[in-house]
Amino acid sequence: MDADFRMIAEELVRRREHDFSVRERLLEAGRLNDGYDPEMEAVHLGNAAWLEAVVEKYGYPTIGRVGADASNAAWLIIQHAISRPAFLRRMLAVLRSLPEHEADPKNAAYLEDRIRMYEGKPQRYGTQFDRDDDGLLSPVPCDDPALVDRRRAALGLPPLAEVTAEMRKRDTGRPTREELERHRARCRAWLIETGWRTPPQENSR
């Protein structure tokens, strides 16, 4: 690993750990329960801008360039930059173009599912969860439920039913109907504000 990529690898890991640290602090303060906290978003946007410049100058931080841990940290930065739709889509195309040994294939699967979820499309691998109508954590709808576990197995992911049961087991509490409706309203507004979706058109008369 040359000196430039060594520094990039170290910075990728540092930024990932800072992301986790800020998230933990905001979680303890109860600031992640009511929409996208501005401080958390600022961390994500700063990381995305830095990584975008790195990719522009050096290319994507692949396993061969920065090692597996730092390459996964690069993916996490992308995965968390949720208020930059074009960046996520562009990075998914980059990940899909890489040889399998240069990036964990699970990374592209998680990113594709996240993009499809925000676009209002069915996911393919069952990696993204949200509250269902009963307030339970459930996978966002998938394009072909009969194929999901086969796709997951090809990536080394456990069956979706196992993951769902484990997530519900760890869940700290279901929201009330009113809380769930407020959450969904905030999400709809955010999706339009960030450009993931377009505002609903009024019927012309």
C-alpha cells in the first residue's frame, strides 16, 4: 500500500469511528428518535464530500488499495449519505463495476436496497427495515419474496425470517399509532425535500 492510500485508509477508519461516536452520543441524548438530527447529517455530508473528492482524484478505495476494513468504511460513508441521492446512485454504479475481490458484494446489495427503498421501489435483498402498520420492525417490501433468501444466501446473508426475528427481539418498543403516523409524515416530507421523490401532483380539473 503506497503512502497516499495508507493515509486514505487511516482517514476512512477515523471517519467511520467518528460517525459511530456521534451517533452513540445523540442516541443516548434521545436525538435520533425524531427525524434526521442536523448534527448527524452534518457528519454524513462532510464524510461524503471528502470521499467524493478522494474518488475523483484516486478512484474508489478498493480492497486492493486500502484493505478490506477501510474499503468497508468507505461503503459505510456512502450508505449514510442519505440526503445526497445522486451521490448514492453514482457510487452504486461504481461498486457494481468493480471486480468481486475488490469490494464486498454485500456492500452493493445494501446500497441498492437503500436506494430502491427511498425511491419507493421494492428492495431485492431484504436489507432495509421500517415499522409496519402494527409498529413492528419489518423488511420494506421486496420485489420477489420467493427469491429474496436465495439472493441473500448467495451473499452469505442469513435468511430474512431469522434477521427479522432478531431485530424484533432487540427492539426497545413499538410506537403508538400517532407516533407512527408522525414518523411517516416526516419521512414523506424528507424524501421530497432531498429529491428522492417528487411531490404528489394534484388532479387537474
